[in-house]
Amino acid sequence: MQPIRNSGQQVEDKKVTTVAEEVTAIFADKGRSAYFGEDVSQLEHALQAAYLARQERASDALIVAALLHDIGHLVEEIPENIGDLGIDAKHEELSYVWLAARFDKDVVEPAFLHVSAKRYLCATDPSYMAKLSAASLQSLELQGGPMTAAEVKTFESNDYYREAVALRHWDDQAKIVDLETPSLESYRGMINAKASRRPLG
């Protein structure tokens, strides 16, 4: 499926905040909600993914992508039990639209591809699927299951597929109860430095 593409047009607003302030407001509003089917919150999951990226000395762009890869869950009203309803919220497409209005491809593409990366790893790494949580296995089925050989080839043709695979592994690990991580505030400078566009008004 092709991603939802943003027109790239910016909305002028006399009171546009920085992207970091926008991110902070979004997580303040909805970050304490449960991360679907896991024992951590949306904010804890985001901070853990970014922390793991930092630990592996990822680029600033990839750290921001790890932090914001699930922003689509927070910018739209998505029921916490959506998987149990048999519905794929396509949060990666919602994330794409939001991120593409604010960042360049080195942030946007790895975040958008993190769902595809799960399907890719299920098709190419025999041990990967056994490591997935029950919630991830449930969403995998809704997202199309392991990739076909043709889909694998297409995925590997993307310039950012390696970054997406790395992000996927951090995403899978970022579900540790009570893990201490740097605060959201610690990413403020990095977010604003990587932001290429003003947020939509």
C-alpha cells in the first residue's frame, strides 16, 4: 500500500510553536495512555526506543525517528483495544503525514517503515517472529503478515530500509516496565535541530 502523502504546504499562523513544544504537548495530553497490549505507556515506549537508539550511537535523525515513530497513535483518536476489534489503525501512515510536515526523509522514512520492517524481518529472519510479544503478533496479522519475496525485494530497494530495521528492533525492545531513561525534555534541542519545517498551525 502506498503511504498517505502530504502536500507539503505549510499553514501560516502567528502563534506557531516549535516542533519540540508541539511534541511535548502531544505527549502531555496522551502519552500516559497504555501502549497497545503492553505494560508500558506510550511515552515510556517512545523514550525507551529513543534511549536504545542513543545507546547504539544512532544518528540524531534516527534517534528522533525512534522517539516519534508511533506519533500517529497520539495525533488521532485510536481505541486502546483496536487490535482486539480486528482493525489495523495504520498508525504508520498517520505518523507519516504528521512527520512529513515537520521533518526530512531521514526522520520520516525510518519511522514510516517500522511496520514494514516487522513484516520484512518475519520473512527474512527465522528467529525473529518467536521473539515478538503477543500484541505484536496480533498486529502483524492485521498488517499483512510476513512479506512475500517480491515485497522483500521492494523493501530492500528503499534507501532507509536498514535504518527502519534498526528502529524495529528498538521498537520491539522498548517495552520494559520501570526502565529509567532520559526525559522527553532532553530531546528538545535534537528535535528542533532536525525539524526542517514549521509545524502546521
